Amino acid sequence: MASWTARRSPRLGRFGQLVLLWVLVELWILNIADLLLTRYSLWLGFAKESNGVMDYFFRSGTVPAVAFKIGIVTIGTLLLWRLRHYRTALFAAALLTGVFAAVVVYQALWVLSF
């Protein structure tokens, strides 16, 4: 039977940690872009927020929505950074960044179509 240490996620070197840092920065920037595009679409009346949690915060006002959205992603990126020694953190950050990038591209194309 393999020991617990053999089953852990392989460790990231310094270059991998630098890549993780850049991916997390991109994730945070894409989160801001998502927030701005969503707010703009809602302001124009083109869209309805389909995420129940964010819909609650947007109905409460722009400031609570911004605080929640920026806060939750900031906490998530900080947690992933704390796990920066593991490849799993880089994989998770890359996956989340890819999802946010797809959402932002979709929103931008949708807004530009009007």
C-alpha cells in the first residue's frame, strides 16, 4: 500500500507558482469584466441575472453586488494561492479562468449583438 505522501498532488516549482500567480490575476480581472458586463446588460434591460445569489445582491443594490462578487472571488484566489505548492491548485485556477473567459466572451459578443 502506498503511503499518504505518495498520493498527494505533485508539488509546483517556482515557475509553476509564477504561472499560478498570473492565472489567478487573470481570473480576478475576468471576474471584474463579468461583473461589469452583467451590470451593463441589466442596466440596459437586455438580461436577467440567472444566478440566484447574484440576483439577490443586484436587487439589493450595486454596492452589495460588487462587494460580494469581488469578495468571493478574492477569497477563492487567496485560498488557491495558499495551495500554490500543489499542481492541483494550478489546475483548478486554470479551469476556473477558462470558465470565466468563456462567460466573458459570450457576454461581450451578446452585448455587441444589440
